[in-house]
Amino acid sequence: MTSLSEAKPRVGVIGLGAMGMGTATALLEQGFEVTGCDVNEAARAGFERAGGRSVSEPADLSATSDVVLLVVVNAAQVEQVLFGEFGIVGGLKPGSLVIQCATVAPAVARAIADRLGQEGIEMLDAPISGGAAKARAGQLSVMASGSSHVFELAEPVLDAMAAIVYRLGDAPGIGSSMKLVNQLLAGVHIAAAAEAMAMAIRMGLPPEVVYEVITHSAGNSWMFENRVPHILKGDYTPLSAVDIFVKDLNIVHETGRELAMPTPVAASALQQFTAAKSAGFGKEDDSAVIKVYERLAGIKLPDAANDSGEE
């Protein structure tokens, strides 16, 4: 019998948002048979136009998937798509593999792996990073942990979706721990970039000049370079939303509390994202955290209507 590692496995992708859609499409282009699942009809239609098959309920892809990628938003959605009324667990064959990519607490990743193991299903704890563009190119970074057997099962899919796979340990939870470190830094950097740009605008500096100078100076960060253009264009179309960092920095905060470790810088960033959410910006791009300063500092941000960078 051919093992998953010796042939292209059939892949299910649950969650066709920016990251999931990109990953599912990249797998299609690598010759995988891919079924996508999302509650959003437009997302399903978009994936079908790309050549994939789509379903609206997770259970509907169980019978046609050897490997299932979970690219959903939070632990509650992971629970629902795995173990809910229309979850995949009852329909997956023993020996199937779940690659769990959502950002969840390490303890949650361990608990999910234990429950799947009781059903004869393997799990790779594999949070992802890199954004929508790298997902579409099959160039993500994967922070993974699991047994050598699980890595062997996952290898064909990981090779197609990632530029680099960090093998961080042999137990679930380690990959999720590393993702929390990443999200702590990412959230803090976005909040800091927003505050810096707000202060620059308040002092009367031209935002475009600030961006040019900082991206060639020691104060630059990947998040500054990536997110500030959204602010300059006044375009807050969500790629990663404010709500995501409210969730992820809350996980950082709760994990710190469990470890009896203070995280004051992350806590400050969490307050900024929470303020942005409270002001109605939760569904906007995470760079919209700067909008808090429109009210606090009385600044005027660039807007799309006044964007002079016409092409």
C-alpha cells in the first residue's frame, strides 16, 4: 500500500481566508487534489474558479482528504471544525493527518493532539507566518512540532506550501509556543509603528518622508515597512485584522499569567488594539490601530480619496 509520504496525498483546507486561500491555491498548482472548505460562498466560488473543489461543511471533505490543513481564526473554530456537529473527525480514516495552523495557546494544541490521537488521527502543530502573498507563492514559514512519523506524513504538503519549515520538537505545543513569541513581537511592532507615525504626523512631518527615512534607518522593522504603506494609502482593507491581534495578544497575556511572567510591553500593545476594536475598527487591517490616535492626538491621517500616488 502506498504511504502518504510516497505519493501526493489528497488535501483538505478548512478556512479560505487570505492565508488559507493562498495556501490551497499554491497546493493546487503543485499538482495536489485539494478540497477547500469555508462558510463564505464567495470564497468557495473563488477557489472553484482556481480549479479546486469546495464544500461548505468540514465533514464533507473528510472522505476525500488524507491530510487536512486547519487555517481558521481561533481555538473555538478549531474545536468546531474538528469535533463539532459537522466536524471532520468522524469521517477521517485512522492514520489521517491534521496540520493545525491556527494560532492557539500551547496547552490547546496539546489537548487537541491528545483528542485526535484517541481517534487514531495524527496531528502536526504547525502555525504559519508570512502573510497572504507568501501563502499564495507557497513560501510560508512553518513553526512545527510533532513526531518524526508525523513530519514524514506532512512532508509533501509542507514542501509545497512553505519556504522553510522549522522542526522545533517532537511534541505538539512547541510550535504554538514559538508562534506566540512571533505574535508578541508582531503585535508590538505594529502598535509601535502606528504610534511613531502618529507622532510624526502630529509634529508636522510628511508621512511619505518619514516612511522613506525610517525604512533606511535603525528604527525600521519588517512590520513598519509592511504596514505603514497601508496608512499612507489610507487603505485598511484587511489582510490581517485588528481583531486577530486582540485575540493573539490576549493569548500572550494569558500564557504569561500561567507562567507567572509579566509581559508589560505586549500588554500595552494589547490595550491599543483593544481600543481600536472598541472604536469600531476590529474588522479593518491591523494597521488601523493608528486610528486611535486620530481621536487621542487630533491628527488627520492620509485617506484613499486624497492619495496622490495614482498609477
